[in-house]
Amino acid sequence: MDTEERNPRTQEIDVVSTLELVGRINEEDRKVAPKVAEALPQIAAAIDEIAARMRDGGRLFYIGAGTSGRLGVLDAVECVPTYGVDPSLVQGILAGGHRACYTSIESTEDDPAQGEADLREAGLTARDAVVGIAASGRTPYTRGGVQYARRIGALTVAVCCNRGAPISEDAEIAVEAETGAEVIAGSTRMKAGTAQKMILNMISTGVMIRLGHVFQNLMVNVHLKNAKLIDRGTRIVCELTGAPRARASEILAETGDVRAAVVALSLGLSGPEAASRLRQADGSLRRALKNETDGAGS
């Protein structure tokens, strides 16, 4: 496995100056994005298939161990405040459970049966999608989960950093970003972890765009849970409607929803009328504004 090999470009990293040390790390990091780019067709396919499952009531589960699993948990958690979705829609399953987010529990990754058991406990069904994340592509826990998911008919996607990895054979869609030897041999939290983070960002963002939680490039389904997010929501309403901030804040406070506020201000509706129109459009701001946006080229 390339991810476990020694990197000839960093074999003297322990004796160079600190400036050169960080320079060599940076040089290796710059190689990650082009490797991810090679997997874009597979990433796009995963997005389309996951979004289709979600439209039919399915969910997305990330499963992994160690750094890979923690990255899945991170991406799942961030979907809630960013896109206003229910926490059950995107879930992170980590070998060792919640405690493993904060404490390394390395032995749990060796048990394929536990990967299956954790997905069973989460209530995985054939409508759902499972993304197995493993830098090496051979982690037994993750492979066990992906194999179980495929057996019951769930969509399966593998995200790994070695070409022709075992987990790629387990899944229907294989996303392989071949990042190569790490700066520190075997430390896959570095380049491999960076590649995985980029891929998961693309998957969750792409799915949420396809589900209508983004209008243009604005997170119009953002949860208004704190001052920062309320300010962001207000700025989005102002941006999309041209309304003064005071008026945007007023309507946003009335509706409690960025999309409804935009509909109300754009179409001259009351808060309840805007909310009703949005429901009729299945929550899609673009559909709710269809008559106006079609002519505006938005």
C-alpha cells in the first residue's frame, strides 16, 4: 500500500530547518487536490445516487475507524447547522463509538462484525446509502459495514487512498484518491486525511445542492440557532431581495426561515402565505420563486 510506504522526499525531515520542514509538508499537501480531481466522475456518481436515495426517504451513513471515521462524523455533524437538515439524515458511524471521537481506540477497527452490528443498530435499510471511509482501503471494521450494507440493498460507496483497494471491490462506487506515501510513513491523517475531507465535503455539499438546500451559492436552509447564523441568514435575505437590513430582520424574525422570508419579500406575501407557498414547492426556494427567477436568469 502506497499510504504505508516511506516517502523518499522526506527521509531527512528530522534534521532540516523548521522552515524547510514545513515547506516539505506543504509540497506534499499540494499533490492532494490533483489526485482528488482524478476521482471526480466517481464522486459525481455517488452524489447523484445518494441524492436519489434521500428523495425517496433514505439517509446517508458514513462509516470508518480512526481518522477516517472521525472525518465522517465531522461531515455529518456539520450538515445540520449548514443545511438545516434533521440530524438523522446524515450520520457518522465510528469504530469505538462516541468515546473514540476523543480517545484513540485502535483495536475496534479489526472487527468486521462490529461494523455490521453498528449499522444494524443504526437501523440501516435498503433505502439508505453507506459511504465507507478507509485510507488504506482494507480496514476490517469499515469493510464489514460496507459488505453488510450491500447485502441488504443499500447504496455503497468506498472512499480510500490506494488504487485497487479491497474496499473498492466491496462497494458499488469506488472513489480512490491515490495520495501516495505520507510525510511521516503511515500517518494517514495527513495527505490521505486531507483527500478524504475534500471528498466528503464534495459529497455532502453536492447532495444538499441537489436536494434544494442551496439557492445559487447561498445556504438558504441555514439553521438560525445563534447570533452568527442569524446574521448570516439576514445577509442572505438582503442579498436575494434587496431589502434593507431592518426589514429583512423583521420578516426573518416573523418566519424563522430564510427561504420563507425571501419568498415573502420577493412576492409581497405575508409570512404564513410565504410558508404555505414554500411547502407547496416541497421546500425549494427556486420552485417557490419560479415565475420570477425564470425571467431573471437566476
